[in-house]
Amino acid sequence: MSKPRDLSAVASFAQPAEGAQLYAPSAAKNVEAISEVLCAHAPDSGAALEIASGTGQHVATLAMRIPQLHWQPTELDPVRRASIDAYATDINNIAPAVELNATAVGWHTKHQGQALITLANLLHLISEPEARTLIAEAGQALAPQGVLHLYGPFLRDGETTSEGDTSFHAKLQAEDPEVGYKDDWDIIEWIQASGMDLVEVIEMPANNMSFVARRVF
Ligand SMILES: C[S@@+](CC[C@H](N)C(=O)[O-])C[C@H]1O[C@@H](n2cnc3c(N)ncnc32)[C@H](O)[C@@H]1O
């Protein structure tokens, strides 16, 4: 089973906010663009799983914007799970956050039948084999016709697209040579190898990308 990596020195910054809530400036910046993509692709009903929910800022907004889905946030870090629950107070379509190591083989058995699975900003913090495992597990956790959304920074055809991205990718690899930005073509291949069709690839603000896929059967 894959052991989670600690890259907190170079990524995943969040600061204390009100009560148990943490505040990630990056999540506040990208939540509008992410919710626009998800509003356009969300199924009409069912269960939604968020992988690596972080502070909970995303799921709190998504659950309000997409009220027809019942949201299950997940996160490795217990302090972040408490933050997610603090953001979810008074939002009745969010379940309490549960622990999920998304790079562990077999997690899909506990999270079957998802209408939607979304993940933001984790694939660059794990290795390629771990990213493949995560995508394969997500494919198996989806219900037939279920939708997978992946968001974050990626290489385009092997290249970074800005100085900031080149420097962040290098910083990640200096900290842990196995991690770093994944290539957009690899993501598409791993999606298709996991029994999903690619629905849309979207250029997002600040050089990020969204991939939307659908489980075939
Ligand atoms: C950069 S943060 C992104 C958080 C949130 N999705 C966002 O975009 O604001 C990465 C998150 O992934 C979590 N994480 C790291 N390794 C993980 C793993 N193997 N499985 C699940 N979550 C993981 C960290 O605890 C952290 O909250």
C-alpha cells in the first residue's frame, strides 16, 4: 500500500481561520472556475466524492452550487478533516469528512456507485504510479456513466507553460524526485485505460487544466 508523502514544506499551504476552519488562498482563487466546470458536467442526482478535500473551501461551495448531489469530502489529514466539517456546518448535503488515502490500492470498494468524483491539486504531489492508481480506483468507484473531474497544474506535451510552473515543478522534484507535474497526454491515456471516455479538456485560469471523463459501463 502506498504511503502518503509529506510535501507540506513546498505545497498545500493553508492558514488558521475561524474556529477549526483553515483558509487556503489558492482554494479561494480557483473555486469559482472549478465550480463553473462542475456545474456544467454534474449529473442530475446521486453521490459525489471529493478526493483530497483540503480545507473544505471547495466542497462547501460545490455543495451549495450543486445541491442535487450528496457530497462526501475526504482527506488524509485529521486537522483538515476538522476544517472541512467546520465549513460544512449548516450545509445539509455534505457528509462528515472521512479519511481516504487516494493512492492506496482498493479504496474504491468502500466508495462504490459515485455519480461524480472530483479532485483538485493532488496529482502533482504524488508519483506517476500513484497517479495511475488513483485514476484507476476513481474509475472503479464511479457508477456507470459517472463523471470524473481532475483539476490542477499539468505539463502540455512534456513542457511547463510559465516560469512560475517551471520553478514550482522543479521545487517539487527537488523535495521528492518521484513527484511533479504530470503530462496531459499521460492523464488522457490513464483515464482511457481505466474504462472511462474523455469528455472534455479545459484550459483553466493560471495555467491550470481540468479533465472531465465519463465511465463507459
Ligand atoms: C494541494 S492540497 C489540495 C487541497 C484541495 N483539493 C484544494 O485544491 O484546495 C493537497 C491535499 O491532498 C492531501 N493529500 C496528500 N496526499 C494524499 C493522498 N495520498 N490521498 C488523499 N489526500 C492526500 C493533503 O492532505 C492536502 O490536503
